[in-house]
Amino acid sequence: LTAASCNLADVQAQVDMAVDGDTVVIPAGSCTWTGGISTSKSISFQGAGSESLTISLSGTGFGALSMDSLTAANVGTVSGMTVDGADLSIESSAIMAFSGPNAETAFRVTDVRFVNLCGAGGSGWRGITVYGIHGVIDNCSFTKSASRDCSMHAIDADGPGFSGDLAEVPWGTDGALFVENVTFDYCGGSASDGAYDMYYSGSIVVRHCRYLCVGAGGHGFDSGSGAFFMENHANIFENTKTEAVFEALGSRGGTGAAHD
């Protein structure tokens, strides 16, 4: 289903017609959205490419996309766009949010650039929040605004919550959020929160990524419900800031590994 343009109303019209398994194609262009799309359909969004399609968000208190019923049977993919948050103000919200009923691999985000995060203000910014499902975020970038400071996580990896025996650590399985070939650029403005955070038994594998002026970690039971599993390997950490201590990786709960 191809939208007539990248305008919100045209994209929403195709979402309204879509059924599980469909793909909504968003053509090239530069469009400003003053609201977002929320859907319980397991569909995909295919943009014209991060160099060809820019969606600028303008307003207060909304994200661009929320998908709440993703399953392995109908994996939702979002690809091919730049999302600009320069004129957006949010409080503890995400630009994109993905969730589903089961802890299974159910989504992918690829070739998406998130720029000017922190934008027009607010606190507790998230680029992507994942609730209770697994998936892949690859070949993307998250760039913090150089003109405004805020508390920001590029990614929140939230698991399905703790239950039963947690002795089975998911080494070498698909039981995690995989983040690959992603750049986290926090060098603009003052120091901020980590590139990602984890709650509710969240599990994450980060590899072949670049952390610029930022580290990452996970929460623990000292703050409610903490991380379960964190693996980092084959990543590059670079820091050019001088005004704050730089912590590459930290963990307040769970287990994991860092190597190479």
C-alpha cells in the first residue's frame, strides 16, 4: 500500500486500510508531522530511504510511531527514513515504540536516522522503546541535539518481566534485542544518559556499533525491575568531552559479557 505522499494524513489512510502482514510504502519527500501513528496491526513501514525521506516532528507529547501487537508470525519492519525531533517536546516518551504479547522476535528497524533528539525540550527522551518482545535494530543512527540538553536514551530494552527460573541465560540465542551497525552520537551539548537502558528483565546484544561521547548500561532491582542480560562486543567507544567522567559500560543488575 503506497501513500500518496509522506504527509501524516496520507500515511494514516494506508494504515487504516492495511491488514496484518501488509507493508505501507512512504514515498520520498520532506514532511512535518504534528501527531503520530498508533496501530495494533502487525504491518511494516517502508520509507524511500534515510537520504530521501525526512519526517520532522513538531509539537508536544507524541511519538512518530507506536505498534503494540507485533508477533513472530507478522514481523513489523520500519525502514528508510530520517526522523527529526528538532521541534518536538516530550516527557518520558519514545519516537518509536514496539510491543507485543510474547517474548518472541517480532520487529526490525533498519536504515532509520534519528536526529536532533532532545529537540524543543522535555526530559526522559527515548529514540526507541521496546516492551516485552525481541528484534533487531541495525544500520541506524541516533544523534543528540547540539543546542539542548536533556535526559535521553536512544534505546530502552524492556523485557516481559521476571517469572520462574532465570538460570537459563540466553547465550547465543535470539532471546534478546540485537543492535548492530548503529551509531550513538551524544557529543552535542552536555553529558546525558546512556545510549540504552534496560528494565523488566530486558536482554540486549550490541555489536559492531559506535558509542560517541556516551556509554550504556542497565537498571537493577534498586530502582524497581532491572536488566537480565547484556552483551557488548566488537564495538568502538570514543569520547571527546572533557567536562564529565566517561563510563563506557555499567550494569546494576543481571549478567552478561563485554569483549573485543
